[in-house]
Amino acid sequence: MTASRLTLFCFASVLLGAFQVVAGEMVELRVETVLATNSSQEFDDRLKDIRPQLNDFRFSSYRLVQEERRRVDWGKQADFLLPGGRFLQVVPKGYINKRIALQVMLIEGTTPTPLMGTLLSIRNHGMVFVAGRKHQGGILIIRIGAVTEE
Amino acid sequence: MITCPRSERLVALLYDGELDSPLRREIASHVAGCVVCTRTLAALGRVQELVVQAISEQVEESDFANFWEGVASKLDQQASSSWRLWLQLWRERLRPAWVPGAPAWAATTAALLVTTFLVFHPPAPSDPAPTVLAGNDQAEIESLSASETVFLWNESESNATVIWVSDDNDGEML
């Protein structure tokens, strides 16, 4: 490693550390799993804060089947067990420009197989949806949210 | 007045050269020995001479000094009306094609708008190039990989970013 690369690496590390200090030492991850079907007109009241977003999926029924919140350190992996033997791995990577960078991986199968992996950023208190897997006559909608102290 | 049954019709056809060869030879032989038909044939020749003479006299009396100017003026008028006629025909010809081509026009217009927006609002050089440029409440996807069919979209009204991991091989979403 040349001196210039070493300097750049140190500078980047200091910057990342500074961002994390500014954002707080931990981040709260929130994973909610919703079962969406067309079998009824039921809407779970616990989902009312994301009703506009869920309506975009155009199902008639939405029911919260699992909710889990976890506070983790920056850079630490959090595993969430989902219905149907699926796993969701979330790693909060950093906090830049009031956005939280997350590494997300969806794993499924008896021999765990990564179905999808992504690196994304959401607004602090924001969310992203991962959906499409079939479950009990409907599909699963996974809401991933993250919150950190500014 | 002495008449010949053949002179009434066939002599005139002979004079105009409209008889076939066998009949022409037969009538010509008849005319040579028939005084009536000979007179009739001579009269036809005289009538034609008079007609040609009368036409020639009228032509000589006509003034053609301004003839070409008049023709040119008429041509100009015809040209302008032809332009309008051609333009109208062109519109009529294209009109049926516009109706099914409306989506194409819309797509072209949208592409022009997007191009104009990109030209006048180019991304900052220091910005990374995420897969999805999102609003404040939407997710920005830096990278995405999957072993299944994946759809990605942003709902503009609800600001929801959705990563759809299809559970079907045919890619059916809903």
C-alpha cells in the first residue's frame, strides 16, 4: 500500500467515524412483516401509519404478522427471522447527509440461499419495502426502517 | 340527282382511309368506273380544302402577341393552387398515421423533456451514480443483485421504494 493510499484510507476512516459519532453510536432497525392477500377486506390497525404505501400494492387485506425492533451498532449485522423460514440480514453501514446506508440481504431455503442483496440508503426515520415472496395464499411485504439520533 | 348506293357511306370511308385493303381496292375500282362516286369523292376533297382554308384564315387573324404571358400567368395561378392541393393531400395522407402514432409522439415528447431536463440540470460530478435517484423520502439504491427476478420501483405519491423479489419464474408480480 502506497503512502497516498494509506493517507486516503485513514482520511476516509476518520470521516466515517466522525459521521457515526454525529449520528449516534447505535441505530435502531425496525422490520415489520405484512401478509397481503385478496381473501378479505381486513386492514390491520397497527399498519395505519403506512397505509398509503401499502395501498400501492393493490391488495385488499393487510395484516401485520411480525414486528421486530433492534438496536445495533454501526457496521454490525442484525439477523431477522421472517415467516416461511426466511432470513433478513441488515447491516447499518453509515450515516451521511441525513441518510442511513443499509446493506440488506434476503435469504431463503433449507440450504440458505441469498435471494437478493442490496446496498441502499434511506432517510433517517425512513423505510424501504422488500416484497414479492409468497406466503399463506398471499405475499409478504417486509418494511425495513431505520432510526438514529442526529 | 343520280345516286349510287355505295357512295353514301363507303366513299366517305375510302376518303378517310378507314377501309381494309380488300374492300378499299373494291371501292376504289368502283369509284373509277362510277361517275356519281367520283363526284362524291371530289366533293369530299373540296370540302376539306375549304375547311382547312377557313381555319388558316382565322389563325392568321388571331393576335398571339400576349399569348405566352397569359399562359405564364395561368401557370402561376395553377402552381399556387397546386401547392395548396399538394399540402392538403399530404395532410390527408398523414392523418391516419397520426392516430396510432400518438404513443410514439408522447414517447418522443417525454424523451425530449427528459433530455432537456438532463441538459439543463446535469448531475453534480461528485455525486455517485445510484441505480435509483430518489426523493428525500425514497430510498436510493446503490447496488442490487439477486438470484430471482427483481423489480424495483418508486411510488411518487406515497414515496415508497419497493424491491419486489418475484416468487414466480414467469415474473408475474401481482
